[in-house]
Amino acid sequence: MLRYLPLILAVALIIYCVFDVLGSDERARRGLPTTVWLLIVLLPFVGGVVWLVVRRRAPHAGAPGARGGGPVAPDDDPEFLFRLDQERRRRQRQDGSDRPDDGSTADGSSTADGPPAA
């Protein structure tokens, strides 16, 4: 049974890579046609490993510009923070409170010790 293990692994890798090539977009294939990648993937072990390495280094369609193009978390997004601040101010106006929660007074001066927040 153990002597069939390399054959089973090779077939499994080939099958996985064939479906991965067929489901990939042009960017992941690095400009090579699907047919060429299928021929490469059909080489036992070497072809599958080459495809997996190339596929891993290709930028994903959902990724923001190869890592770092846009905010990662909502609190890193200036637009989200602006909307959050606007919502906080709207709620303060509805409650009748004119003193902000951040420690500053209504005229903009800070009541807390230390430098004002930027």
C-alpha cells in the first residue's frame, strides 16, 4: 500500500492544480494561456509545484492592490472614522448635549492635561 502513496499524491496534486488553473483568472496565470498551464501542470510534481508557487505570488482579485492599497480595518479608514464622528455629533445634538465625549469643550479647547488631539 505504501508504494502507491507517491502515485496517489501525484494524481491528487495534478487534479487539484488542473481545477485551480481552470478556475483562475488571467492575472493569476501571469499571461500564459490556460492550455499551456494545463500542459505544465500535467508534469508530475514539478508542474503542480510550479503552478502553486506562481499562483501564490500572483495578486488576488479581491486584494487591495497587492497588499497595502486600502485600509485593512474599519478604524484605519478615514471615511469610516469621519462617518463615525458625524454620527456621534448627531447623537449629541439629539440628546441636547453640546459637550463632546473626547474631553474638549464646546469652544474647541481641551480640558484634559497634555497636548490636544490631532
